[in-house]
Amino acid sequence: MKPVDRSPGAPGAGRGKRQGKSKCALCAKPVVEKYSPFCSRHCADIDLGRWLKGQYAIPATLGGDDGASTDEQ
Ligand SMILES: [Zn+2]
């Protein structure tokens, strides 16, 4: 039986108060609750645009279904 020291993660970047505020995923600015998880509507808009782009982007079907009629004999 050895004393297991449970250290909660890595408290390295723990400076000041821990308000649990996140950083904007786009510009790393402090997130505003109103636009969470972004810092502003601008960033939220950008992310939304990217997301929509991804939705519209139709992945090419790599099936190679060219030869539909296969003559088996
Ligand atoms: Zn931002």
C-alpha cells in the first residue's frame, strides 16, 4: 500500500482567479457568454460560415461504380 498522490491535472496555467472562462476558438480572446463559445458575434459568424461550408461540401464518393453491368459467365 503506497500513498497515491492524486494531483488534479496540471495546474500550470493557473494564474489569478479560476473563473472557468474559455478562450475564443478563433482569436483566443476571452469568451463572452452572449456569444459563447466565441468572443464576439464576428467570430461566431465566421465559425458558422465554416460549418455551413463543411455541410455543403459534398465528399466525392470513391466507389468506382463505373461498370454497372458486369457480364458474368
Ligand atoms: Zn474571437
